[in-house]
Amino acid sequence: MNIKQQLVLISRGATEIISIESLEKKLVKSRETRRSLVIKAGFDPTAPDLHLGHYVLLRKLRQLQDLGHRVCFLIGDFTAQIGDPTGRNEIRPRLDAAAIKKNAKTYKDQVFKILDPKKMNVVFNSKWLGKLSPQKMLELTACSTVAQMLARADFKKRLEEGREISILEFIYPLLQGYDSCHLKADVEVGGSDQKFNLLMGRQLQEVFKQEPQVVLMTPLLEGTDGVQKMSKSLNNTIGIHEPPAEIFGKVMSINDNLMMRYYQILTDADLTQVKVMHPKDAKVLLAETIVAQLYDKARAAEARKEFEAVFSEGRIPNDVPEYRINSAEPQRLSDILVNMGLAESRREVRRLLDQGGIVFEGQKISGEDWIPSTGILKIGKRRFLKLIVKP
């Protein structure tokens, strides 16, 4: 691709680039010197699973890899112990080191489904942030002001509402910015909600006499509810590690109004062609495309075939998991479903029961007092469980 074509590709789906002129200069210089740009993206391992909301950013990183650049996939094991204040209306609980280490391992395993491991470095910011002396830390705090921090929207809101803001939270964006200095990042990719932190990287690089990084912001993807940002805590996610059939079914469940947004930021499809398709056909193609990107075309075709068999023909999938129960040791329905990973929590089970969303052999289950017996349990629209009750 020539530089103009590269800019079109990189810009697609981005909410803002600061600045496009700087990015063009860096791309030109990279081509002339044959030096790959250093692309930084930071992830605090606060939860074990990545979902399509993360995939938006990971796709952009893969595009940059395919253009010949090197990704520094930064796992914020040090900054996770502080907690990113972005979008928070209260002090974030701090994670312990064991949970961070466990989550970080799952991140590495999952991102290799999308990113090319030969064109990336996985780095942990505890390697350098953990070595900062008290004097260096104090010098870092002098690079910003209290007024600048309080101008930040979420801090400003908390201050107006009388909610506490810890001094430690002021340190977080400084540390994220210092990461950019340490890595000598040319470009940092992050969600649009991270703008303050991303710009801090540019500010600190200028202090450290480095060329400021380009900030490339990606949009926040709405979850399956079509309203809230995709988040594990809101139970509206589509996990990149989930089975193909589950991903396919979840994409098919999204609102038609959300479909074009998913197409724009999750695929490379020609949007003009998509707009003239029948909505049902377009959504099937979207689901198949996303599964193919996360797995392969064969698995995507299988997922489509299974979806059509289950939901169009009313058939039960072939690979329904089994759960064996001893009749002498009764178990609550919510415990069964949570233990099998078919529900996030007991609260979700209660919600499904209230909505008539749990069915056993064609009959709706009305409450937790239901006594299990051998047969097929259907949970929501896409989940099945074969119960085997032994005397």
C-alpha cells in the first residue's frame, strides 16, 4: 500500500487520531528508513477474559502489524495494582498480585489468536515501574498539575459530587505516560475513554525530549444489550475465547440497529454492499465473518449450520454438555448452571426464570424449587444442558 492507502486503512473505525499529519510523517519516515514503528497498547489484567470490545483495539493492532510495524503489547501488572480511574465514580478496589498474574497469562494466550507473535513483544510494566526510586517518582509528579488532573471529566464529576479521589489515582496517568517514554512509542492505540491517559504519554515524551507519540483512539463497542459498553460486569459480552457456535448465536441476537456499527469496526466488509442486503442475511454474514476472523472459515460454516439447525429447525445441538446429579444429593438450579458456566451468576438465573427463559423438555421452569430429572434443559436462546439424574 502507498501511504495514502495506509492512512485510509488505519483511520477506518478510529474515533480520533492525534494527529493524522504526524502519523503520515511517521509512516513516510518508517518507509524511508525501513524502521518499523513501535506501536504501544496497554492492557491492565483486571479480568481474565477478553471480548469483542477488546477485539476492536486488537484488530487495529493487527492491521498495523500487517503494514510492517511492531506491537508492544503492554500488560500493566504494576498499574493494575493502582487501578485505572477512567470512567469510575469511586475509588477502584486494588487487585492482589496473584489475581493479576493469573489474568495476565490468559491475556497472552488469547491475544495470539489475533496478533502475529512474530511481530510483537509482550512486556510487563512492573519491569521498569517497579524500579522507580522515590526521587524519580516525585520528579514524575512534577510533570503535571492538580488543576490539570481535576480538569479530567471523571475526576471533575467526582469532585462536584463530593466523592473521594485518592492521590494514588492522580499517579496512574503519569505512570501510563511514563510507559510510553520507556518504550519510546511512536503510536499508542487505546479506547476513546482513555484520551486523558493517552495524551499524558505525549506530554511526558516532550518532557523527556522524545518525539510525541501519535494517539489513535478506537470506539467503545456496545454490548449485546445494544445500550451499555461491552463489559463483563454487565453480562453483555461476546468473548473471543468462546466456542464458535456461542459467538455466532450472540452476534445473531444483537439489535439490527447495531449491526452496521459492528460491521464498521469489527470487519473489513464493504459497507455499501452490506446496506443493500436483507437484514437477516446481513446479520448471518456478520456472525460468520466474526467467527471466521477468530477461528477460521470452516468453523464459521459449522457454527452457521448448527445455528440454522437449532433455531430454524428446532433441533438440539449434537455436543450438548452433560451434568450428572445424584438424586440423594439435591442441587439448586442456579448452582448447576453457574458451575457449568451456563450462567454468570445466581442473579442471572433468577432473571431468566422470571422471563420464562429456562425450559426443561419443552416446559418453562418457574422457580428454584424445581426438582431436576433426566432430560434436556434449555437456558435462554442458545444454551443447552443434558441432565442425568441417578438414583
